[in-house]
Amino acid sequence: MNRLLTQLKPRPAGPAPDPATATSPRLTRPARRPWLITTVAGLLGLLAVLFTVLMTIPVPTTATALATLAVDGAQELTLVALVLGTGLAVLAWRRRARAATWIAAASAVLMLVMTAVPAVALWRTATAEGTRLSLGSYLGHGLSLGSDRPKDVRTHTYATVDGTELKLDHLPAHGRAGTHPAVVYVHGGGWKIGGREDGYPWGKWFTDRGYDFFTVDYRLLPHADWRSGVGDVKASVGWVRDNAAALGVDPARISLFGESAGGHLALMAAYTEGDPMFPPTDPHGDTSVRTVLSFYGTTDFDDAVARSTAPGLIRDATREYIGGTGEQQPERWYASSPVHHVRAGLPPTLSIHGQDDRLIPASQLHLLDRALAGAGVPHRSVELPWASHLYDLTRGNLATQISAGVVEQFQQQYAG
């Protein structure tokens, strides 16, 4: 009977637990919180929101306008943030960090939108302008900045003012026989900073296409007045013309190209040829050019101050350049706006401006476009959606690719 009861007694499913190793539920350590991955996700989320605000909301403050300069490659940075957000969301999901997963995923979605919408708009602009875009250049060079000093650059002094030598760098054309067309490049910097080395990235692009490229220094504030920069640019063009035979340049195919403040000076130099109010720094018989190209340059000071997102910044810069406000120096203010020099017979003009420029508003492009059309001057004006001031600092972005394609078309049509 006892044997039967023993056989009927239920047996444990496994070996009896060892009391020495048994752990009470109360003594079990709680799982460590994934605070690090959550913190990283939060920082990425804040970065995504910051990019979105800077790209979409034109807050009228100088600080915001200047902040856009830090994200001129915003569409490339949003692509990087998209990749990071997606990867972080997957990692957080595998680690079962629920909050981090949602934050990273939301950041990735936001960056997807802020990458795709500008890209589509720029792609449509490229189609409308008849230019081709390269995804390889976008992915491979979208965030590359500037360019090293070319090995074959030659430096010359084109003028001497009060004992100060004004220099230019000559980058010879590549792979083109005979005399070459030339481009004289004028750097930006609010008439106050910058140097001829700023032209090296575009210099490589032009020399690869058979142009001799000259990037010039000019007198900067506070060691210049409202006519100095224009006179220096004219003198540099005159020097290239006078030395064209020795340089292998065709003097009839010299173009002026400037960006920002350099765009303003290029337009002024091209539009005031022969004007005694703006003489060249050194006397030259001819400082005319075949074409003039301006990227986001000021064309009308009144409109620039009135419409800029950072009117205080622009007002201070123009006041220092002119030597007073529009009320204090009305003649200088008026005479220094290229739009007031438009007349029949000016060189063909290409203007390119970013629609999202917070410093020099895109209305500057439209004012010049209407004036040139009214005077019958051959011209082309291109407004780039989602592009800010200095957008072409990043060499492979879509806006820069469009600009390069338009420049090539324009020069082939008018400069040969």
C-alpha cells in the first residue's frame, strides 16, 4: 500500500532548486535603463527640429539669418541626419528602448521630408533650366567645402595703391589650344572680409572647361571707400586685357563673375564702363567685359535693407560701405546700386539667387531682371528654391549643380 502511494505521489518536473543559488524575487536587479541611447535620440530630435525651423521659418532676426549660413548645406545635412535617425531607431528598437525608438523614428521621418521636398523642388528647377543633376556628385561632394590652392597658380600684381600691392591669381586653362576665354572672379564678404583664394573652387571648374581664371583681391573696409572696390575690379580687368597676348587670353572674351558683395562689384564694374564717377584704380584704355555673372549680389540698396530678414546687419554693412545711410548720402546710395545704371548696350548678364536667402533677399534678382528686360539687355535670371546665401559653398549640392549648368549654357551662348 505504501509502495502504491509512493508511486502515485506527483514528482517534481525537474531537479530540486539549490537553496544556495536560489534568488528571491525581491533581490533581482532591475534592468538598466538605456539612458545613453535615449539621450542621443533626444539630441538628434532637437537637431532635426532646429534644421526644420531654420529651413522653413523666416524669423526676422539677425541671429537667425546668420544661423542659416551655418546650414547652407542643409539638404545634405538633413540627409546625414536621416541616415543617423534611421540607424538609431533600429538600434533602439533592438535594445527595447521604446522612448528612444519613437524619438529617433520621428526625427528620421522629419528629416526625410526636409530632404525630399527641397530635392524635388530643385529637380524641377533643373528640368526647367535644362540642366542635368548628378546623384553621384550630390552624395560624393555634397558637403565638401572649398578647394586647395592649385599647383599651377601664378600670382601677379595688377595695381599698386599707396604702397599696397593689389594681387590676382591666374589659373591657366586646361586642355584648350589657342587663345582662351577668361573669367575674372570677385570674392564676397560684405566688402570687409575675404580674399582671392575664395575663388579656387570655381576656378577649377572654369579651367577644366578651357577658361583662364583670374581671382582678384581688392581693397576692403575700412581701408576703402564706396568707389575703391569698383575701381580695383576695373583695374584687374584692364590688367588682364593689357597682358592678354602674354597670358594666352582672348581680350574680347573676358567675363566678370562675383558672389555676394563680389557680385555687386562685378555688376557695378561692368555697368559703369567709361563712367567718370567710377574710374579704374590704374588708368586703362578699356575695362569692358563680354559677360557679367552675379550670384546673390546686391542690386538695389533700398530694397535690400527693406526686405532683408536681417535689416540691421545689412543696414550696418551698407552704411559702412557707402559712408552713411541713404538719408545721409543719397547720391552715393543711389549711384552704388547697379539697377540704377541699367541701360541699353550693357553686357549680357546672368543673375542667380537663392529663394531662401535671408541676408540679400531674392527680390534683388527680380528688380534687376525687370530693369534689364526694360532696357533690352540680354540676360538670364534664375531663382533657386530652398537655397540660402552662400549655397554654393558646398560643391556638390543640387543648387550648385544647377548653377554650374546654367553658367555653362550662358557662357557658351554669349562668351563662346
